[in-house]
Amino acid sequence: MLSRTADHLYWMARYTERAENLARLLDVTHQMSLVPQSVATENQNWGAILALNSLEAPFGAAYDEVNAENVLRFMVADPANPSSIHSCLRAARENAHAVRGTLTAETWESCNATWIELREQKFEQILSAGIGEFFDWVKLRSALTRGVTFGTMLQDEALNFIRLGGMLERADNTARILDVKYHVLHGNGNGAEAGEEGATDFYQWGALLRSLSAFEVYRKVYRDAITPARVAELLMLRMDLPRSLHACADRIVHILDEVANGQSAETGRRAGMLHAQLHYARIDDVLAGGLHEYLTDFMDRIYDLGEGIGRDFLVPAG
């Protein structure tokens, strides 16, 4: 396959997945903001999203204050922010347009229709209609595009690069969502009565699990109260949860094996090492060594894999 075609397919999938996962992160932050808390704490939680995506400087240049409305506007609809949902879905559509001949009609139409519908919505309209409904729409459109892609495209290299981009982006964003929310919740202690605090914790942990489509899975697997260690284990180490770090790493290894070329052996080796680390890890050891440190290292290694994939298969940067 031509590296330019592979590049467009790979980034089409990454931008679509990025928009979905950003919607998930913003949705769980919005749900947690509905729980009684101080204004300072709420704004700190919104600021954590900017910090996690290294967007404090561009946000500060455009907005005077970190609060819910400003962060939502910046991350949802600001065309000047390349990481906003608006920018991601526009970039996904542009990459799809560049390789229309490789995609099936259903895949192209789904991606194009998503962008057309989004560009007609103003942020004020999204906010007045309910920001939660908008996040559900983004997740639904991403799932629809993914479904028609896997259901209609030939099982060849083109589909492998779409899958590779999606899995790499999903792994990175699952780690980001868990990292930014785990410590906020694990350290939560507001002096409430035991029953009230328990109910609040359950709501917030439930919101985190729902943001990754894992709430029902958690109840089925553990059949017990929600605990921080089990949430981390489910989202990181369970092979049977589609959005877990382990599941994503496993698929990345297999896809790299299928598209391997004469110069990709080192990238494949690094993917295999990352997968092995997750495959044989125990959550007690991960937490003892520091979850934030583990996730930071994981995100660095995912970034390194992305660099390797770009070097081995795609259009050289610059």
C-alpha cells in the first residue's frame, strides 16, 4: 500500500477515535461536576483536562478563566484548538476525503455526514440542548462510522491501518481518562456523613466507568461494590474489556504483525514488550509503584509506538 494512503487511513481513524474519547472525558467531568463541591474544586477538575492534553497555554491565550463553560467551548467547538472535537471530526473527514476511492461508500458517507451535521451546530445550541446529549451523539457517530467500516470494507491492509490508528488512539485516551480521574476520586474526602460520602463516591466511580462503557461490565465481573483498585484493574489489565490498555496493546501487536515490512521489526518488538508488561502485570504491584507513574510511562511508550509507525509505514513528518 502507498504510504500516503496508509497515512490518511491511519489518521482518519485516530481523529475519529480521539473525538469520541474526548467526548467521553468531557462527559465524565461534566457528570462529576453535578455532585456538590466547591467552585474551586470544580474548576480544578476542568483545568486538569487542559493540563493532561498540554493545552494550558493556548487556552490561556484565548480565555481569561478556567471554568466549565470556557473549557467546554474550547474543547468542543473552538476551531482554533486542533484538539477540539470540532477540529478532530473535521480532520477525520479531510483524511477520509483524500482516500475516498479506498473507502466503501458507507464509510465515507458516515464520516462526511458526521462533519456536515456538526458544522451546522453552534456551541450555544449544543449547550442549550444539553451538553450530555451532544457527547452521546459524538460517541454514537463514532460507533456508527466504526461499525460500517468494519462491516463493509475488505479485510486487507487498508482496514489494518484503520484498526491500528484506532487502537493506538484508544489506548492513549483510556490511560488519560483513568489518570486524570483516578486520583481525584481516590483522594476524595469532603467530610460528608458516611452514607452521603458513599453515595457520592458510587456516583462518581460509576460515571468514570460509564465514560469508558465499562459500568455494566464491572458489575458483571466483580459483582461487588466499586473500589479504586478494581476499577484500575478492569480498565488496565482485563483482556476481555474492549477499551482496556491490555486489550488495545494486544490488538496493536497483532496488527503490526500483519502489516510488518522490512523496517518495522523494532516497532513490533517495542509493541510486544508493552503488551507483555500488561499481560503479566498485577494491579497490586502497579498501585504500589504508583499508578500515575505507570500510566505516564505507558503514554510515553504509546507515543513512541506512534513515532515508530509513522517512520516505518507512513508519510515522513515535515
